[in-house]
Amino acid sequence: MKQITYITPNFAVTGALEPQDFSRLAEFGFKSIISNRPDDEQSGQLSARQEAVLAWRAGLRFRHVPVTVDDLFSDEPVEAMADSLRELDGPIIAHCKTGLRSAILWAAASARMEDVDCVLAALNKTGFRLGHLREELEAQADRKRWLGSSRALDCREAALVAGATATI
């Protein structure tokens, strides 16, 4: 079983998924899944194509936004994550091997749409202590003028649920 960590009421992260997890996520009320794992990151993992089929069968929308640690703050994955947060129905769950990359990518995308202090506060309440990434997140915030006015995070809502966890 995996732990689900809610960062906002509409966004959570978790580790690697197994085939049986997709229907359970739908039962928990998730509407969309974002996979942040590159294909073939680890032997035996589900491919994005396999995940897309499993998500579809469970009635979930699916988006593949692969990212490596070296590319977490690159425009392509951050913009793809921001687009996913705006376009997908929530609640959304994102996953990678452990959930940490998904949380960081969420933070990078959210910093383009919301105050960095708010983003870091939401992460801190979940147990993700990522204050050391402030400089990178502030660089993302400088890019917010290039994006629309959609918001990825409402600090008041995040404060209500940040740190809540569940198990699948």
C-alpha cells in the first residue's frame, strides 16, 4: 500500500503505482492522474502507455509529464505540469517513484501562479521540507508573467488539508 499525501484539497502525491491502484484511486474520488516517471526509469515499472490504459479503465484522466531530478526546474516539464493542473479535473494525484519529485514539480508549477511563501508553507505542512529550493522556486515565480492567471493553489484551502494522508 502507498501513502497519499494531500498538498491541497485538489492535489496529492504518491509513490509508484501498481495496476490495482488505479481503481482504488478512483474509489477515493480522484479524477485525474499525472505520472512524473520517465518510462524505463526502473526495471518492471508500468509504462506511461500501460498507465494510460489502466487510468482509462478506472474512469480517470491521465497525463504523462516525465521529469528527472536534473530537469525539475526546466521549462518543458514545469509548463506541462502547470498546464495539467489547469486542465485536468480534480482531485488530481501525481506520482513518481516516491512522491518527492511530483511534489517538487507541483511546487515549481505553483510558484509560477502563486506566492512562493504560500507554496513552501503548503509543502511544509505535508512534511516536505523543501525550503532549500526557495531560490529555484523564486526563479519560477519570475516566469509567472508568461502564464495565464489560473491559480494552482489557494493558500486558505491548502492550509485546511495540507499534511493529510491516506493509504491505498
